[in-house]
Amino acid sequence: MHGERTPELVVDNAQHSDIIQSRVHDLLMSMGLDEKVGQMSQLQAGGGWIPDELADSIRRGQVGSVLNEPDVEVVNELQRIAVEESRLGIPLLVGRDVIHGYKTIFPIPLGQAASWNPTVVEAGARVSAEEAVRSGINWTFAPMIDITRDPRWGRIAESLGEDPYLCSELGSAMVRGFQGETLTASDSIAACAKHFAGYGAAEGGRDYNTANIPENEMRNVYLRPFKAAADAGVATFMSAFCDLNGVPATGNQWLMDQVLRQEWRYQGMVVSDWESIVEMSVHGFTHDDEQAAYEAAMAGIDMEMASSSYRDHLENMVDQGKISLEQIDRMVERILRLKFELGLFEQPYTDPSQHPELLNKSNLKAAKQAAMQSCVLLKNEHQTLPLLPAKLDAIALLGPLADDGFEQMGTWVFDGEACHSVTCLQAITELIGRTTEINYVKALETTRAASEDGFSEAIEAVTQSDAAVVVVGEEAFMSGEAHSRASIDLPGHQKALIEAAASTGKPVVVVIMAGRPLTIEPILEYADAVLYAWHPGTMGGPAIADLLFGLESPSGKLPVTFPKVVGQVPIHYAQKNTGRPATEETCIDINEVPPRAPQTSLGMTSFHLDAGFKPLFPFGFGLSYGRFQYVKITTSHHSIGLGQSLDVSADIVNMGSYAGEEVVQLYVRDLVGNVTRPIKELKGFRRIRLKPGERQRISFRLHTDDLAFFNRDMQLVTEPGQFHVWIGGSSDAPLWAEFEVHA
Ligand code: BGC
């Protein structure tokens, strides 16, 4: 049930919005063109001080927003100059990339997505907002809801994975978390849906690269999370850096105007990305900054980030009649409306003492919970995990990331500090150090290091212990903006370190901290258990320790497919069937082909000779200490009419001896469509907790609207026909049923 507003509240909101509308209107009437253009400009702040030029610009009404000023005293002074010394006293939007935490750092967004838990994700954004407002920040550039199916792309770390449904659910949860009940609340900040759109499909995973996405796929995949964010009330959008089908997103009228404004009726403001307006000339789309400003304004970019093409050229273009004043007014209106909605005119200043402490207990608890639910157990042979402290006299703890508070925070951390992180070494020592000896050897200086000088000491430590925990992965800088990789193997000599640990014959548990899926197949044979922790943030250590030693069971599920080798990319679960889908029978293995083999009809399907057709781990996959079995799938109806719903249900039983949480997933396939449909699409998920032996029946309600897709004419339709439906613990789940939709 969606929360229904009481009639009184509806009137209140409507009145509130009318009041804001008339205040915006009055203010606009008193503004000169230069002041309007000023509102459309966002400038880089000094970072701890106020450059004279910035102060003067604010005084002259030439600045609508600043970004990257985390010092609250400086922010208050900037606001004071805007409010007291500029002619109209319009306060500033103060923007910052608060991506996965402010001081309390949560797992990277891709890690949070592995929780498949909107409640946890919303709580993370809430904590981030509560901490950020103490510094006077009133606008974050998050969530990033670019669908990406390419783990080479460094910004996959900042994404919510490959699937439009999961990304929509979690992206909207982030919006709710940042913006709170109402933007006016003193602990709410405006969110920003970015990067509109297609940025995650950059060619070859190289950042900032071209995205070529057919309109149908654009609408069925890439735009869906943005529509969901708009529906969730996200206050702002940011344009993408990329060239989208030949027209840079920042100047793309189809995207920014036709889709966003006309079709979706989106009322919020749109900001460019960093200098993305002037970069349109570098793309070769415009001749110079003036033309770039023109194209961006015509597309509907309300505010320019960092560069100054609006400040330098918009006034002239209006004077020359190239851009109408009405258009400028519409854009400025959206900016002013946000400032009113945030309550900045009433309260432009920040008093940190009025807000809860940074890094307080409850924030750390939320970060630990998020980190715990983000970890995905990928392998657990012979139930190596959980490790039972009572049976361990000593464990060896190895690896470059076992005790590195900085690297575990991951990419996009402007304000978090390593000194607040609790590492695996610290947490494991705290948890079991009184009864179990912990033999820690870093063994490799960094994740990229090649020197094996530390290996003999590491082997000695494992030999002296009952088991080894090896914490490896990528350093924080190896993912994130402009930090793409062509090889996504475990870097440096980390594989050799795992092999060395395994050579002792002791059980080896590998914990991986990384900003993306890595091609970890080569290490699987040396690891008895693998726990994928992403970059887990401030409380990564305690979360991992609790999981390793069985205080809680892992429950994360992959939000993105893990390839066996990078050459399989892009590989994702919601692919199309093709005319020649591969099966185990039709797939041939390069190693089994005899010399001078004729080209036979065997193998004439869609796969790689050297990698088959399956990924290493499918989307949605993740093990638990519990053992969940899915049985008895049923549908409430065999056939339903358009506009009706049916229930799909299954029993889930925990056959294991540990309690645990499981993310139950619902997938659908529309067998025939006016455009071909994916072989599976996620349509629902639910987290449940089951004790050993416990059984629960889970039902999902599917409405025929949930089956809608954009057809050849770009209309959103549900077509009558046959459907398959699955319930299970991953996108590879075998338990299925069928139903029909009739006209
Ligand atoms: C990124 C944005 C970010 C902005 C401001 C750009 O380089 O693409 O995502 O919000 O910088 O820091």
C-alpha cells in the first residue's frame, strides 16, 4: 500500500506550493537579466577560504550556487555575503558529492546495491544527509543511477548495478533518504539524479566515452531509473558528459526537453556536469563556448557547473533575440523554487551544534548494517565459513587490505577519514583476540605490488595457524571517475599470495574489497571460501568480522553479473534470446576440438569458444550460512486480462543449520513481443529471515502494468500473450511457472 495523504495534507501541500510559486514570481519580477544569469551559474568554492573574486561575484548577484566547500564557517560567510551584500539577498545552493556517506562512510553504492535492501539504502542516505547538513551543504550530487553492464568502467563503483528495476527501487530509496519527509526540514538535502543519460554505456568502459543506445533500449533500460527518481520527487537532475547517439547529453533536446520536460513533466532543476557545456565544443558538436551555451540552454540545462559560458554569453544572446527571456525565466524559476523549497530564504545559515554529532553510535551502526548486508558470499566449500573461534587457536590474517582504513572506504570519499575506519585486523582482534592468536602479515605493500618478499613470513604465519583469512582486492583509486581498467583481474601478485596461503593445506578464506566485479575465476581453486565485500566503508572491518565468525550470516546478492573473463563483457542476465541461443549441448570447448576440425554444425550458437556462454556468477547470486530451498511455485490464475493482477507464490525452506536472510527474487519473461524481450527481467524482490528448518510462503503480486515495455512505436504497452515466471535466489533460479495475459 502506498501511503495515502489525508485530504487536509493535500490542501496544505498545494497551498505551500502556491505560496512558493508566488514568491518565485515576485522575486523574478525584481531581477535583472544579469542576476538571472547569475542564478544559473555554479562556481567552485575555495575549499576552506574565500577567494576575492568569488566574494565579489556573489556580491554582484552573479552566483546561484557553489560547490565543494565543506567548511561550515566559510559556507556561512558565503551565505552572509549572498544574503546581506547582494542586491536581492538570494541565498546559495551549496553542492557537494556526498555519494556514500559524509564522515560515516557507507559501502560504495554498488556494494549497497548488493544489499537489495531499500531500507538499508535509505538509511545510509539519511545518515549522509544528517551529517552533511552540519557543514551547510544543502544539495548532493547523488544518486548516480546510470545502468552499467561494463565492469571495466570505473564508475560502476558508484552505480547501483545492471538492472533497471533494482536500480529504480534503490535509487528512489536514496532520494527519500537524502530529501527526508520534506526538503524544508533542517536535515534534508536536495538529491540529484545523475547522469542523464546513457553515461554507463561508455564505449569500452572508457570514462567519458561515446554512448550509442537505440531509443528502444534507452527507454526500456537506461531511462527507467531516472523516471523512477523523478516520480520519487528528486529535486534535481544532472546531465551526462557523454555523446549520446551523436548529440552530447548536455545539449540533447530530445533527452532534456522532449523526454524529461514534455513526456515526464519534470519540474525540478537540471544542472550540467562539470564543464560539460563547454566540452560540447571538444566533442565537435559546437564551435565555441557561445554556441555551447546556446545548445545547453535550448536543451534546458538550468545551471552551469564550473565553467562560465552562461555568464559570458547568455545575456548577449537574449539581447540579440536568440534566446527568449521567457525561456531564461523558466530556468531561473526552477532554481529559485528549489531554494524556497529548501527553506534557504528563512534559514540560510547553519549551526552545527543544532545537529547530531558526526560519526555517532547510531550512524556507525547503520554503516555496519549496510556493510554486513552488502557482502556477498560467493563460495563456501565444506562450510569453511563461519569460522568458529572456539575451534581456532590461531588464525593468519594476510593481505594488503586487511588493515588499511583508507582503501576500504573506496572511491568518491571527499570527507571521510581513514582514522575513523575500523579495519579487519582491528575488528577481528577485538572480536576474538582474547582467545585466538592473530598472526597478521601484510605480505604485499599494495594491491598492485609485485614483490613477494613478504611471502615466506606469510606462509609461516599460516603454517602456525588453523586457517588463513586473506584480504585482497583493489585500492580505492582503481575505480571511480576516470579510473577504468582494461583488465579486471585481481591486480599485482595477490593471486600468488592466495596460492601461497593455500600451499600450506590450511583452509583459506579470501575477502575481496573492490570497486567492481573482478575476474576472480583463477583464484577460486585456491580459496575454500570467498566473501566479496566491495569497498565496505568505515565499518567494513566489524561487518566482515561478524560474518566470518558467524555472528550473522551473509545475505548480499550480486547487483551485477560477474564475468569469467573480461572478453565476455558486456554480459548481463537480461540479455535477448537471439536466434541461436547457446545451451550446454551446443557450446563447444576450445580444448576439446581435435586438430584440423571441420566447421561443423555443432556450436553454431551464441557463445565464446574459450569462455562458453555463462558468467562466473549470475546477477542476483549470493550464498548464505542458511541453505534455502525453493519449492511449490504457483500462480493464482492461469490467465488474466489486461488491467488485472495475479499472485505468484513459492515456499522457501531453510534446510541449513544457521538462521539467515535470503533475498527472494521474482523474474518474468514475455515470450513474444512487438520488440524482442529479455530472457528474464527482475520484477520483484523481498528480504526474509528464516531460522533453521523454517518454511515461509512468499507471494508477489504482479499487475499487467508491471509487464509493460516500450514497443516499436515507443509506446508503453502490455501485450497479451504467454509469460514465464520464476521465483528463486538468483537470476539463474530453476523454479518456474507460466501464465497468460489476454486482451
Ligand atoms: C562528476 C559528477 C560530479 C561532479 C562534481 C563530475 O566530474 O561527473 O558526478 O557530481 O564532477 O564533483
